[in-house]
Amino acid sequence: MNPSGHLAETWPLRSEDNPSSRYFDNEILQSQYREGIFCGYRYYDTFQIPAAYSFGYGLSYTEFSFADLQAEDREDSVHVSVKVKNTGAVDGRAVVQIYAGMKDSRIARPSKELKDFASVPLKAGEEKEVQFIIDHSLFQYYDVRTKSWQVEKGTYQIMAGRAVNDIVLTDEVILEGIEDAYSTLQKSFIQHDAGMVYVSDHDFVQMLGYEIPKIRSARPFTANTTIRELKESGFGRFVNYAISKILKLKMWHNIDDASVFNAPIRQLLWLKDHYSWDTVNAAVAYLNHHGGREFMDVIRNLKHRESDS
């Protein structure tokens, strides 16, 4: 067998190279996408960040060559064709990847984006022509001013390659569309500090179009409150301490701590043989009030579930 898989993600050299690394903190339960549209390979490729293995990377026991890339705009889609040949001595499967990027765009865009791909079986020495039809909708961006999807008028590069950083052939098409493209995102917003993506609060507000939402208080607790947020109460701190001790036991060594502490209280419903919404609501009421009546409600609901089972 000849392996033919290609990566569907980028493998960074460091975890800090991930564009979201600075703003996805386990302690802060607010997800801030300060990297905007520059996520995944769009970030590494556009800002030329070295990676251990790039998006689309793959290995084979044979070699493939590309030739005669042609791209043509026809009514509501771009038709692309390219010839791929197995130039080695072993049968294999080529993964032909088609990317597109706009030249001289008026708005911030990734250098290139994957638009289509095909896995093509080829015997040693065999050549095939591969065809793609890329709908115009795949060239659209979201215009926050008009609140609609738009195609920006201009010249687009159509690229064929083996990976996002291994482009073999390029052609161009001119697409009709709007000329006054608008975006709140500017490429200059993406800065780097200590090797990580940094976007200032001022620039992030410009990107959002409104003030950064304040992180909500955990009190009063709800079914969506996480285990970590329960630290705002004395009993919640005890719960967190107890769970941290349990997770250190050898039998739980494969459990990711963050996934446990960031789980909401309602996740108890996964154990539906023991808990119901009544149980969850009773537990939330007790955590908020610590009253004897609320505690007895929790006990009654647990007993009710046991009798049902």
C-alpha cells in the first residue's frame, strides 16, 4: 500500500505559534478571536510563520508532477483543469489542491485559501486531467456594512499545489463584483509580541465594531456555570479542590484537566441514569443559597433517580 494522506491542519513548531494561543486562556471564559479571519493555515501562510508541517502536507513512495493549469470564469463559477502525472515507479494517489488568492484586494485577506481538492489514483507513469468547478460563492467575503456576502471585483490567482506552501502552478481569472469592498479588519492589526499574536484592545474594538464585552460574573450560578467558576463560593472551592485531587489518581491520568474544570454543571446530564434536570436545578439552587431546603431537594432528586432506575 502507498500512503496518500495529507494534513488537514498545520502542525506548528511551538504551541505559542498558534494565532489563538494568547487569547484562549483556560482561566478566562471568554473566547476572543483577535486573529480574525487569520486562523489556521491562513495565518501561517499569510504572515509567513514557519511550521513543522504545513496544511496539506503529505508523503508518498512515488512522485507527482503537475502541468497545464487552466482557469476560466464561466457565468457563476470558475472552471479549473490541471494535468497530474505519476512520475515514479510505484502506483499512488495524488492529492491535487486548488487555492485562490486575490491580488491587490482592498480589504485584509489571507494570501490564499483552499477552494477544492481531489484525490487522484495514478499507476506508475500514468497521467490524468483533473477538473474542478468552483462556485462564485466560494470567492465571497462578508461585508459588515451591507450585511451581505459579496464578491470583490478584481484579479484572482488560481493555484494548484501539493500543500499550501508547495504551489506548483498559477493562473489568473478576473471576476466581476463590487469595487468598494469594506472590512473592519486590517492586516496591520495583527502584531507579534514575544513570538505570539498580539492585537491591541483599541484595534480589536475597531475589528468588532463595538466595545469588548465585559466578562460576566459567575454569580448567580446557573446550569451553564462551569466547575472552575464555582470557585466564587466556599463550597465551590471545596468542589474544585476535591476534583483536583481525584484527577491526580492514577486511574484518571488520561483525563484533560481543562475539559473537566471548564465543563458546565449541566454536563451532569451525561450521567442520565443518575441525574435529571430537576437534579441539576436543585444543585444550582443549593450552590446559590446553601439553604437546608435546597440541600434536601438535591437529596430527594438523587433518591428519586435511584428509585426510577
